[in-house]
Amino acid sequence: MNPLILWFHKLGSPPYFYRFAGRWLPWLYTLALIAGVIGLYGGLVIAPADYQQGDSFRIIYVHVPCAWMSLFVYAFMAANGFIALVWRIKLSETLAMASAPIGAAFTFITLVSGSLWGKPMWGTWWTWDARLTSELVLLFLYFGVIGLYHAIEDTRQAARAAAFLALVGVVNLPIVHYSVVWWNTLHQGSTVSLMGQSKISASMLWPLLTLTFATHVYFFASLLARSRVALLELESGKEWVRALASATEPNHA
């Protein structure tokens, strides 16, 4: 068997994944912290003020990475949900459900930071703009997945039911992304392009990309941490969990 395929098969084993995640967690959290500090310093201190918005524009260094992550995490959750529904892989069920609260947090921060920016720019905390409304729908979809998962007693059945809801909600992702193109909205269009030239100066762009990298790394670190806990609960009756528990129990003389 191909070594890479063999590694993926091994990664699907709960005890192997638990050990694998434990090894990577400190490195990922450290990398996320370093990249986050560098990005925030670059965005809040080094980057020049915007010629129109002044220093108010600096909220993009929180708002934009979180907005991108709100979509990325949902796509990740839905992809693992699809795998869980089709191949019934336990780890994919765990990853899908563990990612939902993280994605909901990113989406909530996106909406709050957007409102804080919108008040001085638009003169209102909220408007039923296409981008804002579709992002709010995304938050409700996250809440729906989380709520459905916790409403069913059987953990694996709950994960598959919530995964199905996550797949239904995928239709909202292109609406969020292309809303500023499809409709006339107050929300400004995209200023960062991966395929062409960005409409933002390099001095403002590099902190934004650095923070985007930091949020991605943080997501995977948080995902691994949450998944380890979820696997321990799911596999609580298995031998490897009992062995792990006995190995961590303090010895009493």
C-alpha cells in the first residue's frame, strides 16, 4: 500500500490520532501565537492609516481573517460531514462536530467587528445588507448543527444527523462570498485577490495575510484539542482509554 494512504488509514484510528494530535498541539499553538503577534503588530502599528478611513480601517485585521475563517471552517465541517455520512468514519464525525463551535465563534466575531466598523462608516450598527444577512444565516447554521448534535442522545447518530444539516447549509457559502457581486450592497467588494492584483497596498496586505495564517493555524490547534477530548468521551469504554487513564493516575504510597 502507498505509504501516504497507509498513514491516512492509521490517522483514522482514534488512539493513533489522539497521540498524533498531542504531539502537534504545542507547536501549532506556539506558531499561531507568534504569527498572531507579528500580524497584529504589523497591522496596528506598522501599517499606515487609510487615506479615507484613517485608523478605523485597522479593524479589518480582526474582521477579515475571521470572516474568511467562518467560511473555511464551515466548508471543512461539511467535507468531514460528507465523509462521515458516506463512509461512516468515526474520526470524521468527531472532526466535523468539533469544528462547529470554533466556526461559530469566528462567525460571531465577524458580525460583531463588522458592526463596530459599520457604525462610524455607515452610521448604523446593523443593516439588512446581503453580505451581513447571509453571514448571520451562517451563524444560525452553525448553531443549528451544534444544537442538533446535542439534542440526540446517541453520539454517532447525532453526528450524522448534524452532518446532514451541515451539508444542506453549504448552499449559503457562495451566497456569502459572492453577495457583494450579485447584489448592490453597502459592504465593500473584495480588495484581496489570490489570482490577480490586490487593491490594497503591500504594507497593509502582509499583516492581513499573516493574521490569516495565524487564524488557520489556531483553528487546527483548537480542532485537535477539542477532538482529543471528544474521542476520549466517545471511546471511554475502550481499552486504550482505560490504559491512558491508569497511566495518568497519580501513584499513592
